Amino acid sequence: MDGALQAGKAARVQEQADEVVTGLRERLASFRATVDGLERRRVFALEWGDPPFNGGHWIPEMLQVAGAEPVLACPGAPSVRVSWAQIEAAAPQVVVFMPCGYDLRAAVEEARRTLLGRPELAGVEVIVAVDASAYCSRPGPRLVDGVEILAAALHPGRLPPPPAGTAVRLQR
């Protein structure tokens, strides 16, 4: 959000930038309160499937705000390659498949093709494919939308479903 404030200052629209950032922070605080008390499921953010890479940078924080316990996470650090054995040993309940640069359709196709049959994911309850390109991979205000999408996908029945075209739950 600091980037939005810096851009607002540079463009001489500091007041408008402050209002936008305040609104985004309020949405995040509201979501933290909404998921407070819900089960924090163990979630692995899979940014790439072959070879597997974890979700780095801001992804672990997005998952935390969405009410998850990120596993194999490196908050604030770039994504790193992990092994399927590491993923299996981490025992995630949910895998969020968020391949960098993929829209939802492409992420779902890739998940069906490469993830659903993996024996290392046999203990995973559900794989959720998301439109990472629009809501997770690029820093900016849409990351707040991404948090809301993740929370809705991770807490079905407790929160309204994610908006159409943003996430798909793939049953094992």
C-alpha cells in the first residue's frame, strides 16, 4: 500500500491516495475480524506445479488474513522450489494452486492435468485453483480482492462464495 501512497504523492493526489489506502486497510481489518475464530486450516500455496514452487512475497500474509495457516511459506521472500516430499510432509489440508501468470481457466486445466492424481497430495482435502494473474501475482490494490477470494474459498459455508470466475474448488 506504500506504493499507492507514493504514487499519489508523485501525482499530487495525496488526499485521494490516502482515502483509497484507508479503504483498503479497513477492508483487510474487516476480513481479519470476519475470519477470527474460524478454523485455520493448513494451506499450501502452490505458485507453480512442475517443478513445485511455494507462494512467496505477500502470499503467506494474504493467506493469514484470509484465515489460513500457511505451510512451507517464506513471508516476504521470493518463491522457492520445494519438493513433492516436502509438500506431503507438511500435510496441508488445502492446496491453493495459483500459477503465476495464469487466469482461472488455465489454472483449473493445469491443476486437473497435473495435480489431481499426485500421490503426494492424497491427504489434501481440496485443491483450490485461483485467478492468480488478476488477484495474487501482482502487487497492488487487487490483492485485497485476492484475500477476500481466498477467505471465501477456504471457508465454504461460513462465508459467501467467491465471485464467479475467481476460484474453483477441485475435489480429490
